Amino acid sequence: GALVYQYPRRTICKSGTSMRMECQAVGFQATSVAWYRQSPQKTFELIALSTVNSAIKYEQNFTQEKFPISHPNLSFSSMTVLNAYLEDRGLYLCGARKELNTGQLYFGEGSKLTVL
Amino acid sequence: GDSVTQTEGQVALSEEDFLTIHCNYSASGYPALFWYVQYPGEGPQFLFRASRDKEKGSSRGFEATYDKGTTSFHLRKASVQESDSAVYYCAFYDTNAYKVIFGKGTHLHVLP
């Protein structure tokens, strides 16, 4: 079956430091990866959509300078939260899909970021 | 803009109760519609989808019917179990931007 692993599961960092998180697709080729942030209230914010061999598209309020993403192949993507502050807290979820033109996403368990 | 609105907050039921979680969408054309479920400590899981008017999606006893007339995709289950306690998300796929738009989630508590 299709599985997505995210690492690390949780990180605690000091304000102003950075955190890198990884997303690994197992059992399928992830042509597209969507990075979301889930708030403590459980709402989703789409950060960016990354497709192999295409430019990464960031949503309003999210920038490459703050959330650089790498998607070098069909099984791996990573995102870094640079200069993290309190408002960056949340559960960062990676949703991978087999084909671009589908809304069916396979999610990992998320990387929870706590900022002190 | 395009959006999804679903029953907000929490829904508390007893085992064997009937469940309805409302979902309405605002989008042009025929977006594909989805339900996802998220159990505590896990990422969201795809439950099922429907992509045309009157199509019914179903999985694990849950079902929803795509209704273009009322722009709805309400989630229903005839008899809930304690193990169904989770957060349920209605979502649609924006084919122009290739992105999945999620509702705010509905937290279902099923009491034994």
C-alpha cells in the first residue's frame, strides 16, 4: 500500500532557530507533494504545492524564503521552517499524491513544531 | 473564492446513533469532493470521494452523495461506534490550481 513517513515526529526549538522536516513516500511515486500546517484548532493551511520538475508554488502568506522546500525525486521531499517563532507552531503535514490531477492525498503523521 | 463549509465544532453521539455531518462547497464547475478522517496522533486518511452529480461515495459504513443542486456532500453513518471518534474533514479538489481545499473539520465524539 501507499505509505508516507514524516520525520521528525516532534521538535522543540528556540525562537529564531530553524527546523527541517522530511517526507518519504513508500510504495508509490509521489509526483506531487502538498505541505500543510495544521493549527491546534485542527484547521489546515496549505503552505505550498511541490511537483517534481516544476516550480514550487507557495500560497499567500507563505514564502520560499521562510519555508524552503526541496523535492529532488519521486519519493522524497523536505521543508525547512527558517527563523521559527511562536506563530509557526503547529503540525506540519506532508500530503503526497500519485498523480497530479487527483485530490486523493496520502498523508504522513506529521511533524509537530513547538517554539519556545 | 472557492471554499468548503462543514458542521463546525464538535458532535457528540452515543453508540448506534445516526450521524450526519453537513458539508457544502462553493466552487465553479464539477469539483471532485472528498471526505477525510483524522484519528488522534495520526495524519488525515482518505475516506472516499465522488466526482459527479448524484454519485455516492462510501467506505467503512460512511457514505455521502454528491448533490450539485444543493452544492452539498453530507457525511452520514447509520450506526456510529466509539471507534469512529475522530475529526472528519470535507474537501474538494481545485482542478485549476491542483490543490485540495479542506473544511475546518468536525470533531466527532462517540460515547460508549
